[in-house]
Amino acid sequence: MSEILEQKLIVFQLKEKEYVIPVEQVISIEKLLPITRVPLTEHFIKGVINLRGVVIPVVDLKLRLGLKEEAYTEKTRIIIISNDESEVGLIVDGAHDVIDIDTRMIESPKTVTADSDTECIDGVLHYNKRIMILLNLRKVLGAQTADV
């Protein structure tokens, strides 16, 4: 059997950097909805939203990745993803487009950075003169969102 070499990725923005996640993990992309705070949760868990009758925890992805919190804008989006049998919303600065890539274009994060923080990164992608970071959502979200 031959290895699958094509993959569809959703491109989104955090600050000035572009990130990608596999499209099969994405349920929908929503405009910012009212968020109800949940006490005694991690600082990056902003609360929960009610999306078409389903209560979904929402994570500010910038805070989760150690970036500075900023005010939300009209471009801010919540990417609803499937994470181990549950749904989680990720607040991002904007969701751009869907790209098709050859998986051989993805470089190991170890070739780009020597940081120990690469555990949340599956790879780095060079695409049309742009550099994008492929996130591993399972490691980004960990067990913290399961308790909300």
C-alpha cells in the first residue's frame, strides 16, 4: 500500500503567524459567540458557549500557547474541533482558507527549532513562500479541557 501524501489543512492566524490543523479535525468555524465564564479553570479556558444546543468549552489558543492576550476583533473566530469524542472551541485571530498539501512538504519541528516547546508542534510547512506551523491539537489541549 502506498502512503497517503495529500492532506487538507485549515489555515488560521494567531498574531502575525499562520498555523494549520487537519481539516478532518474541524467541525465548523464560527464568529465570536457570547462566552460564559467557568470558575476555577485554567487561565486559557475562556468558558463555554452554547452552539446550536451543545455546550462547548472554549480555549483562547493564544493564551494556551503562551502568547499575550489581546482584544477580540470582528475577524476573531472560534474553530470548533473534535477532540477525543468531545468538541472544543479554539479562539483564533482569523481563519483564512483551506489548502491541499503534499505531506512531504512538512518538516520536523526539530529541524527548525531546538526548543523543548516543540511537543505541541507536529511540523513546519513551507507553502507558497509562507511558513506555517502544524499544531498537534491533542497535545495542545491535553487533559485540561476534559474537566470543563
